[in-house]
Amino acid sequence: MDSLAPVLILVTIFTAIVLMVRTVTVNRRLHQIAKLQSDMQTRLLEKFGTSQDLIAYLESPAGQKFLESATIERRNPFGRILGSIQAGIVLTMAGLGFFVLQGQWRYVEEGFLFLGTMGLALGLGFLLSSAAAYFLSKSWGLLDGRGDARVEL
């Protein structure tokens, strides 16, 4: 039972590395997409000779689609709220599990108390965050389609 602490440390380090690699990969992909969109839009705008031509194009259905394509990301309040709820439930259950395991091994009792406290606090924090996000999104009209859910460049 004394070998549990090194296993927890290795799992934590591995998880941190995986999360860092995932974050870098996602950010790199979003950066490449934004750069490609920006280059394409710049080349298209350079094709117009006068500002009247540009205004006429932007008022057309194709121009409206062009303006809509200038968004990098669409906010998804449902996805963000659901992600917070899932993280909150998982962390809360992990924290409670560590509290249950706390009395099982006398050499790692303090470690389980720490992990249980942190897991429970983080889990409850995520759940409170998701509740706040839900009520704010609802009051701002993001959940029923009334609000503008686009991030402009």
C-alpha cells in the first residue's frame, strides 16, 4: 500500500502532460484556421476596385455569407454549461471517493484528505459555475436564440 503515492504522482504528471499537449494542439489548429480565413478574405477584398463595388457585394446574399464567415468561433452555451456540469460531477465524485479511501491506508491518509478536499472543492466550484452560466445565458437570451452568439474578428 506504500506504493500508492508514486502511482498517483505518475498519473497526475501524465494527465498534466496530456492536457498541455491537447491545449497546444487545439490552439494551433484554431490559429491556422483563423490565418487561412484572414488570408482568403484579404485576397477577396483586394479584388474590388472601388468602395461602391465592395458595398454592393456586402449587401448581396454572397456578401452576407462572407461577413458571417468572419467569425472565428461560435459560442455554444449548452456545450460549455454541460462541460462544467460533467467536470463538476466527476471532480465531486473523485473528491468523495478520496474521502472514503482516507481511512483505508494509514500511510497516505493525509494525501487522501488533501485530494478529497481539493476534488470536492473543485467539483462544487464547477457545478456552481455551470449554474451561474446557465442562469446568465438564459437571462441574456443565449439559450433561446435571442442573443447574438458570434465572436467577430
